[in-house]
Amino acid sequence: MHISSAVVLSALVASASATSLPFNPRASKGVCSATAEACSSSGSSDSCCLPTNGHIVLSQQWLKGYCAGNPSGCKITPTNSWTIHGAWPDTCAGVNKENCSGPTYTNIATQVKNINPTLYASMVKTWVSYTGVDETFWEHEWSTHGRCWSPAAKTCFSSFKTGDDLQAYFSWVVALRNQFELGKAFTAGGITTGKTYTAKQIRAAITKTYPGLNVALICTNGYLSEVYSAVYATPSGGVAGAPISDSDSCSASGIKF
Ligand SMILES: *[C@@H]1O[C@H](CO)[C@@H](O)[C@H](O)[C@H]1NC(C)=O
């Protein structure tokens, strides 16, 4: 990146929260407009600012529920927090995209640690695999979904260096998750661990904090283990309101949390 946009970028980053580094400016076009929205007629058509596949399914995991429902599949002791499964780009019509062209990697932790130790530290906390091996999980998320997120294309960087693409995608996903972090909604909505809820109660809690957010509730043997949510991408995260094509796998009632 040219010095001028590096200066603009660091100013923007400084004013954002510590873990977010959401903007991915292409030097020739300057910094992406913060108000642009994917899949909207007012959105930028610059695929380096907004993903071409701009309907995003953000999936957050409640690993305590997953591990309670599937103890033999779980190799960790989960903390009381919602963590990232992934952010999956769909076409604006809501069609899933996977395995786009672009490089795959076997050293993602090293690359992220080298290019952005702060991002790495937040991924270790917020993007956790129940297998205990985050590297493999991150490789899968990058290869299957990250490569379909157009702002990470190497051609979006004026002078691509190792880790730029991973940093662009992963920092954007972490920022998106922080924007729609479910623990905040569950706390505000009075949904507490050790109790049983209806799908309606859980949905009401989520939309009270995140109005218009469409979700699908995923259960593992009766325990709430994951929530899919749909947003339209912005350069710094997303906006609620995108439809979701997935249905609940949880029953309508008796959901253990
Ligand atoms: C993408 O690749 C993964 C891993 O090889 C595979 O499981 C998945 O089915 C592929 N998706 C599509 C749509 O081909």
C-alpha cells in the first residue's frame, strides 16, 4: 500500500476498536467508503471494498452446548463465551459460494501472528475449535469461505505481502462478530445457562439487541450449540436484514442452554 493510504488507514484503525482492522483499501482507489453496503444499489461496485458475494452468513458457536451435546467429539473445556465458527459469503441472491480460486495455506497461525499479533491474540480467544487444533479450523474456513470474499484477492493490494489476504479477511470477520456478539444479547435478554428456552424466547432476545437480525438456531442433541445469522457486508462489518435460508435445527421448545 502507498504511504498516503497507510496513513489514512492507521488513522481509521486508531479510531476503531483495538481488534478491528476492517478496511481494505486498494491504493489506486483510496479508502473504502465506510457507509457502502453490499447487495444494495447504493453499494460500491469495487470488489476490493465490498465482497461480490455480499450476503454473509455469520455463524457463532456456543461450544459449551456443543460439548454437552457431543462430549466424545469435544476435545476442549469451553469457556462461557460465544465464539466464531465462520463468516460465509453467499451471492446477493443467497446462494452459498465455496472453494473459490486463490491460495490455500498450511501456516495460517504463523502468518497471522507475524502480520498482526493483536489479531492473532483475538483469534485465539474468539475463533476456537472444539478439536483443540485451531490451525486446521482456520485453514478450512479460509480455504472454503475466505477465498470467496473478494476483498482478500491479492490484486486488491498494491504491493501484496505474505499474510495481507488472511489479515484482511480474518480481521473483518472478527470485527463482524464483535458487532453482533451474541453474549451481549443473551445477557440483555435474560437467557442464562442451565435453563431451557423456546426458540421464540431466544429469537426475541437476539432481535431485542440486534433488530432485524435473521437467525437459525442450531442444536446438538437438544443443546443450543450454534446460531447462524445473515447480514449484508459493509467494509467494517455488516448490517442486519438479510434473509436467512437455513431453518432451525433446534426444536421449538425445550432448548437447553
Ligand atoms: C469445498 O471443499 C470442501 C473441502 O474439500 C468440501 O468439503 C466441500 O464440499 C466443497 N464445497 C463445494 C460446494 O464443493
